[in-house]
Amino acid sequence: MVEFASGVKGIALNLENENVGIVVFGSDTAIKEGDLVKRTGSIVDVPAGKAMWQSFHYNIPKSLVRA
């Protein structure tokens, strides 16, 4: 996870010699080239409880379940 100077957070996907690809989790209007970006030291955390699993499981098309 990274955080821009504006407070908007994102996640770095590809690290190259000359640039870094980041998925922005918010509005990009306050972000401009050359802005300071820092790592947060945390990882992405997505809660996934029983209700989420049941929703996923019951919504899978039957053709995929049979495969």
C-alpha cells in the first residue's frame, strides 16, 4: 500500500526502473506527476466472512460448477 501527499491511498502493481504502476483507491484529481508518495507499511486487507463466501458460492453459474 502507498499513500500520496493528498492522503489518497493505492497499491503498487508493477515496479520498473523508470516508473511504478499504481491502482488508486480514490479520486485521482488531487494527484499529479512528481507528487511525494510513501509506503504505508501495511498490506491490503479484504474482510471475507461467511456471508461473502455464500454470496460468491450461490452466484456462480451452474455451468461453471459442473465443469
